[in-house]
Amino acid sequence: KKDFLIWDRARIDDRPVPPFRVGLFANTVPEHPQIHAWTFFSRHPRKVCERIEMGVNSYDNRPIESIFMGKIENQIQANGRLTHDWSTCIEEFVMPIQTGGYPYTQEEYQDRLASSKFGLLLPGYGPKCNRDIECMAHGTVPIVIPGCDVKNYHEPWIEDVHYIKAETPEEVVEKISSISKDQWEQMHNACRSWYERNASPTGSFKLTEMLIEKY
């Protein structure tokens, strides 16, 4: 039996979880007294860091109001992402299904995300998606819909501090229009700070070290 388990897989039902005494879980976080919420990661952390090193764009230097860039590669993603036609409320919406081509390189993807004020989050293969962390990294204020998990982190996200919540495309439009530049800047700063503490290379290492020592 393992003493301490760090589990970074998207789900817990696609392969057996080995026995353990204490666990840190990144994506799906079961309710159990010996399982603790951890952090999560971008898909390409090095590319995220490279884009941040180029400079974090201000409000006035983000020409794209809202964005979603992602694929549907399996039925689980389809179930979570096709609940509404989210393209009707997002300025730049790219979501090829399964074998559809993806128009951006990873560098272009990071640049466009960093050039957007708001980023729509849709459920991934698990309740969290790499895109969630990428939005936080760039200070692109997340729009969270039902099915996305923003609470099961060691430091949970706070509504109207780190993100705005919406259940329909109409509500997305309403929420975005209600956010002033000053409010956006405050949320942007909160997102960036959360990322640096919890999901940046240094921050996630220090967090993991602290949790191992704690538990």
C-alpha cells in the first residue's frame, strides 16, 4: 500500500486507483477523508510560461472580447459541451468535432487566449480542463458553465473574484456586458495571482511540497 498518492489523471473510472494512505487528486476529487484537493495544470506548461514571459496583456491590449478554442474528441466531451450553442455568445469560437482540423499552433493558441478579455470554460474529459488553468495563467477572466469544477482545488476559485458564472448563452452575454474595466482588472489580477500560487511551475511545486508535509 502506497503511503502517499498524487493522482493527476482526468478521471478515476478509466483505470484502477492503487491503494494509498493519503492522496492528492488533481481533476476528479472524490469525497473521502484521506483524499485532498490539489491543483491542476495546463496542457503545455512550457508554452504558457513562454507566452507569459513575452508580457501579460492589459485590458486595452486585448482586442478579442471572448474566446473558446477546443475540440470534441469523445462522447464525454460532447455531452458536456453541446448542451447549448455557445458559439452564439462568444466572439471567437473554435470547436472542431473529433477529426476536424485545428486551426492554431500551440503558440498561436496561447497568444489568442492571452489577447482575450474573457475565456469560456466547457467541461473536458474530466470536470476540469487544461484550458481552465491557461485562462488563469493569462489573466483571461473565465466564464464558468455548469459541469465545470472550480471548487475542488486546495485554493478554490471564488465567483466574481476569479470568474463569472453563466448557465446559458444569453446569460454569458449579460454577464460580460455587466463587467466594467475596473472590475475586469481586479478579476484579472486575482486570476494571475491564483495561477502563480497554485499552478505555475514554482507555485505548484511549493504547494505540493506544503501539502505533502501537511498530510
